[in-house]
Amino acid sequence: MAGNPITLPELGGGATEGELVAWLVEPGETVEDDQPIAEVETEKSVVEVPAPAAGTVTERLVEAGSTVEVGAEIGRIEPGESTPTDDAVDTPAEQDDAPADEVGVPDERVFAPPRVRRLARELGVDIAGVEGSEAGGRIGEADVRAAAEREAEPEDSGPKPFTPSGKSAVSKREADSDTGVDGPKPVTPSGEAAVSPAGSDDAEPAAVAYTSQYDTAVVNDLEALRAELDPHAAEQGVELTLLPLVIKAVIRTLADVPALNATVDADGTVDQREATHVGIAVATDDGLAVPVVEDADETALVDLAAEIGDLVDRAEAGDLTAAEADGATFTVTTPGAIGDEYATLPIEGDRTASLTLGAIDHRPVVADGEVVASETLPLSLAVDSRVVDPTEAAAFVEGVVGYLESPNRLLLGSV
Amino acid sequence: MADGETTDTELAIIGAGPGGYVAAIRAAQYDLDVTLVERDAFGGTCLNTGCIPSKAYITATDIAHEASNAELMGVSANPEVDLETMTEWKDGVVDQLTGGVEKLCQANGVNLVEGTARFVDDHTLRVDGADVESIAFDNAIIATGSRPIEIPGFSYADEPVWSSTDALAATEIPDRLVVVGGGYIGMELSTVYAKLGTEVMVVEMLDDILPQYGPDITRIIRSRAEDLGIEFNFGEGASEWTETDDGIVVESETEAGESSTYEADNVLVAVGRAPVTDTLDLGEAGIETTDSGTIPTDDRMRTDVDHIFAIGDVAGDPMLAHAASKEGIVAAEVAAGEPAAMDVQAIPAAVFTDPEIGTVGMSVSEAEEAGFEPVVGEMPFRASGRALTTGHTDGFVKIVADEESGFVLGGQIVGPEASELVAEVTLAIELGATLEDVASTVHTHPTLAEAVMEAAENAAGQAIHTMNS
């Protein structure tokens, strides 16, 4: 047999076998390293099997529809340079020989308007694998954009064992149809619709060991800065609270301590994130909701304030879409969401750290040997101890406190 | 081949029917250099010998028929039909539309070539009968359409034997017409001639008309056709015809070998249409057809040769003008590098019988087969105020939806203006609308369209003008 074996990798979620539902390549087809070559369905999800190397797929040893154990050989590949696929233009080709980045049209009924289906093709998203957040599970533009972003992210950081296609989340029967046509759902911290039925396959956060770090920032100067800037923000129609300033401090510190701006999958593979998407946990009637400010590090303060205000308002009203609560790389829990001072919350989703803000209040602070009442902000940081070193956690808290207590320093790195 | 007679183009399109001309204009909108080759008439079968002329005759004969059957409304008339004038009017409509197609193409910068094209290789066409002898193309779209199928013993070259094209260009109204085939073309033209006073006999191999539809629909159409005087003989295939002193005799046979004979003046053969792919030398371009002559395509309308597309009737079912146009738009956009695909959720179909049929998406049984648990809402036109005022109350609107999610899956409409009404259900399907979305949309009163809303309400058990079962 020509070439090296292609074996079925770990499927995640504890699955030891899966059904190979479809081959995505023909024998003789050249593939790039990591290119999806087959789809395998487990009880929980559909996952794409990546090519182990660039080369030519020489054999498919398993028929579509067969059940395969993890580690079993499913095909063979002759390693070598992958060639661009656009040479297909001059050769009579099978229907499957569409350009590699082209997504097909699902055979089954899709509940999404034409412009959304077209957008999915434009972004290279297989719409059959997109979970709809609209009434009855209808797929909207935001769902497709979120799916595109999810698919794009793993490529930032080297090979990962799997790209969950999310397909299993989409089965018509499972798509929260019990809620009928009630509009967007409130969203829980994990990004799932709060009312989604049992059996949803979003991986439960694995029980991870985490360590905590606590400190208190004196925020008299931060409050003074806020008061100074507020009238100017008001001119732009934005009310400036302390929260966007705190988020700015967090973002600046994440740039200094990037280990906390990362995600980690079930296998413990760390994905160091370049983009900074800050999730803001807010208490709602339906539990915590976590709207996400995308690319928060590239957002000016006044825009950050406007966006946070809008997201928090809508989160409290239960009007967030799933897409707006997806993709956080770091989470900040807001004051009042939980307790008054210190609290350690489990780290949500695949993030490696979570910062909880206590209530800002006058508390006794020792200054120059005297106890004085000062505006203070209690901070509680939880980190995934597999990924984040305690010294990094300490450095982060120290950094945030530093920016909060000398907020003018934020200007140095201001965007 | 003389160099001066070769033209280079980014996109060559063969056939200027509703697939080809629409593709040409869309491609030109994307700034492709487009050459459109037509060997017969711009507008293709649809505009010249299909949809448009048949609808002209259907409307004209409807007016005559309605006028002479309106005593109940206090109108008595005995209209005189002048076939020559009717045909001139029809020709005028066709000329206006085909002329419009030509002007639109030119205004969009499409190069028009009149001639017959065939492939020399996968980047070259040879054109006969035109100044341009040869076209070198980057991409090509095959849009050559279809032609009426002939059956053994019935040659369209013989004068008494009509194809649908001949039936739409008759110079005399026959006293007696045998129609072979009870599909939609046979039924539409049977209705036209019955309303012109012709005795019509339909001979159909199967045991019902309109095989794509269920008995809930065909029963209404057949019953109305019989009221118009159309006779049906099912389970028979036409085997031959002979000329007599008094016209012709058409002989038919059952499967068991029993034969019958029908006297007539003409026989219309309407047993389907076959793709026109035999004139193209497709093999030279590396393209193979199926046994039935259609060209396999993918969801981008590409053939096995990626830069050559096939759209419309040559790409197989459904052989409908609006499907061809959509496929043409997809092919043109893909050729222009756009992320288009033939991803429509449903293609509606209309039959212009009396009453009309408009259907789209899934029937109840199709929805069940697809794994849905369907719910159906129905509104009979006899409960519609507007239908009563038109004098046409046969038929219904049925809307099929997924019970759990409410998503609209399909609609079947029989009745006045069903061909128009089906558009609303089609939009609901494409948008992923639910029954509640349709039911909550205010519809103008008094209109037939209210029946669509009422059917959606009925599915939810909330219809106002019918009892909810």
C-alpha cells in the first residue's frame, strides 16, 4: 500500500469510536496539511478529520457509513507538496472536485433566508453545520458570521486535533423548537441559549483545577478621570461608567500577560489568542448572560462604553443572540452579578481565566499610616492552573490594579 | 478558419431563451465580455412557442368563454372568435417581448450572434450561419433548451399531427382534436381548444391527468375539464393515425392490446420534451450526456468540465422557464467569481388549466418522507369573499408546515389565480418564515391572497372564516 497511514484521531468528549459519515476527498486528490478529509459523527458531535500532512490521499480504507475506532487506519496518504487546486479548470472533473474552499449546497431543507445562505458560501461556512439562534432555529446573519469566526480561529495557532463543525447542534428536532416563535433567547455564560433543551452537545466545561488571586484597587483617581471624561462622552451621546475604564485596564494588562488571553480545549491544547474578545458576565433573570465585546483591544474608550452599555442593556432584557455571546477570549464578571466583594467563579467555556469585579464602595484603606475611607474595587481572579502559572496570575492582578490606581497610564497604550 | 472571423469572449452562451438571455445580462452586469449565440429566435421556446403564446391564447379564450357563460351575473353574450386576429394579437405580444430581450441584451453590452454553435474543443465554438465563424471562450454556458418529443407513428412533419408549437400557431380551429398526453401542456391546450368550441379527446397512458399531482388536485381539474366537454380515455397509448376523407383517425392501444379509434381533424402530441444536446458536439469539449440527453451539473451549474456550465432544460428537471433563469443567474455569477449556488429551497410550478394550479415545496407526504411532522392548513375558495365575486370557487389553498417549529414547507393551491398566489408561499419558504409569520401579515381585503393567510391560520387552529378541525 502506498503512503503513510491516516488514523482516526481522538474524537473528544470521551468518544472511542464514531461513524465515518462522509469522505471529503477522493483518492488521488492532493490535500494541504490539516485540510479536512473526512467527517466523523460521534454521539455528541460531528468532527472533521484533518489530513495529517500535506500530500496525496492514495487510498480510502473505510466506506462512508462505517463505524471506526479511534486509532484505526482509515486511509493512506503519500506525503509531498500539495498543489494548488485551480488546475482543475482544465481537466474534466467529478462534481466533488470543486475548489477546496468552496462549500456545497446541503441536500436538506435549510431554514435561512437567501442572503444568509449566500453569506455562508462567501465566508466558506457550510450552512448545514450552523446552529440557528432565531425563532425555531432559523439561521441568521449573525449565526453565520459567528460560525465563520469559530472556524477561522483555530488556524491562528498551529494544528489542532479537530475542528468541530458544530453540525450535530443543528438537527432540526434539537433546535430549541419548544420555544416556538418567541424571538431571541437569553443566553447563559457558556454561550448556549438558556432555554436550549437537554442533549445539546456543547462540550461541558471539563472540571479543571484553578487557582485564585485577590486584590483591591483604590479607584479614587479612576473615578476622577471618569467624571472628567463623562461630559465629553455625553457630547457623543454616550454615558461613561467605570466599567469601560476597568475593561480598558484589563485589556492593557492582557497585552502584558497574554497567557490569560487564551483558550484551552478538552485535551488541554492551548490556543494563544491574538484577538481580544472580552466577555462581560451580567446577572439577568435567566441567570448570567455573557455578551462579548469583539476586538475590545482595538476599540476606542467611548465606543467601548457605548457597546458595553448596549450589550449589557440587551443582556438584561434577554435580547442577546447566541452569536453575541460567543467567542470570548477572557471574561469579566460585573459588580452585583455575584456578591459584593470577592468571589471565585468557575471559568466559563474554554477560557483560561476569569476576573470578577466586586462592588465599588467606600472601604477603609491605610494611607500614610492613617485609615481613610476610599473608593475601592475588589478583584477576584481565577485561572486554569494547568495553563496559567501563579506568577502570571499575580502579575496580571498587579497590572490591573496598577492601571486602575494610576489610570492616566492607560493613555500610553491607548487605542 | 479565417482569423478575421474569430472572436474572443470571456463568456459564450449558447441559446437565448429564459436561461441564456438572463445569464447573459447578469454576466454583463458583472462586467464580463459576453457573446450570446441564438440559432432560432431570441427568447427561446418560452417567449416564442411556449409560456407566452399559450398564456395569450388561454386569456383570450377565457374571455370568450366567460362572456358566454355569465348569464348568472346578468351578462348574456355570444362572442365571435376570429382566430386570425387572436393570433395577430398573440404574435404582437411575442414580438414585443422578444424585441425587448434583444434590446436589453444590447443595452447591457452583450454581443449577439445569430447562428448555430457547436464545440470544436473545450475553449472553442464553431458557429454556422453567422459572420462570426468561431468563438474562443474562457467560460461557456449551454442553454439550448428542449424540443417536443415525437412518438413512433406521429411525425410533426405531417400536417395533421401537431406539436405544442403547431397548436399555438393554428390557422383554423379544428372541430375535433385528439390530445395525446394528459400532462400540463396537453391539459392547458385541451382547455384552450375546448373553450374555442373544439371537441377534445385526451388519450393518456396513465390512469389520471397531471401525474405530478395528487388526486385532491387532479379531481378538481378533471371535473372542470369534463364540464367543458373534454373527454378522457386513460390507460391508452396512441399507436398510429390514418388519413380519411373526413379528417383523420387516431388509433390507440391499451397495455392488454385492446385498440380504440378516434375520429379527429388534428392530433396534438404532448408527451413531454427532450433536451437539445445532440447538435452541440459536446464530446469535443469533453462533456457527456445522460441516456436521456441531459447534461449533469453540480450545484454551481458546472458540467464535468468546470468552466462550461449547463442551465435550463438541458440540465434536466424541472424543465421550467423560471428554473432556467435562476440557474442562468447562478452560472453567470459563478463564472464572474461570485459565491452563487443553486441553493433555492423550492421552485414553484404553475399549470394554467381551469382552474389554475400553483404548487411549491413539499406536499404532506413529501414532508413526512423528509422527516418532518407536518401540519396542514386549508382554506377552500368557496369560503373566500373575493373568489365568490369572481364566480370561481372551485379549489383551495393548502399550506404545509413543520408542526414543531412552524416553518412553512410547502403549498398547494388550486383555484383562481393560483399561479400568482403561490408566490407568497414560495417567499415564505425561502425566508424560513413560520405559519405565524404568514398568519400575522395583514392581507388586503377582499382578495384571493387572503386565502393564504387563512390557510396559515387554519394550520394553527385559528382560522376566522372556516371551522378549525
